[in-house]
Amino acid sequence: MTEDCAVCKYQHRQCTDGCIFAPYFPLDREQQFKNVHKYFGIHNVMKIITNLDPSKIGIAMRNIVIQSDMRAKDPAGGCYRIIQELQREIESKQAELDLIHHNIAIYRAQEAYRLQMQKPASGDH
């Protein structure tokens, strides 16, 4: 017998070795379970994961947990707001990188011009 997971504890039942939620919601992750339950509903999550290929259940559960945690932290924006902030940061860094590339091109052109000006003229003796 295993220690009850947060889902089984919530449902007042004994957790079995085959409990599909035990790996994702041990008792020390009870708040994550509460978030998932609040924003998705545990029965909806069960429907989702029972229809998935077993190799994809872990990825799905991680995504569900992350989305519900983000929604708990930011009820209005959730993951979407974080994605927007990251997108703005990427755009800002891309603009900085573009400016750096532009400056490098200018410095290279200036250096090529300087080197060209230092060469002795080929017809002068």
C-alpha cells in the first residue's frame, strides 16, 4: 500500500498502487492538485489522460499543472500573459542584436576604408 496521493485524499479513498494521479500529486504537492482541480476539474483531467497514449501522459500532466499554477498566480492572464512578456523580451533582445550587427558592419566598413587609405598609391614613385 502506498501513501494516499492528494487526489485520493481529496476524494476520501485509499490510494492504490495503480493510481494514475499518484506520480503527479503526492501529498507534498497538494496545492498543485487544488489548482488543477479548480481550473480544470479532476474528472476532466482524468478524461484527458485516459484518452492519451501512455507515453504522453507525463507531458500532458506537466502542462496541466503548469497552466493551472500560472492561472492561480495570475487569474486574468495565466500562461498567456507570461508568453506575451517573454515575446516582448525576445523582440527587445532581437532589436538589440540587430543594432549590434549594424554597428559591427559600420566598424568593419570603417576599418576597410582605413586600410584602403593606408595603401600606397600604385602609380606614385
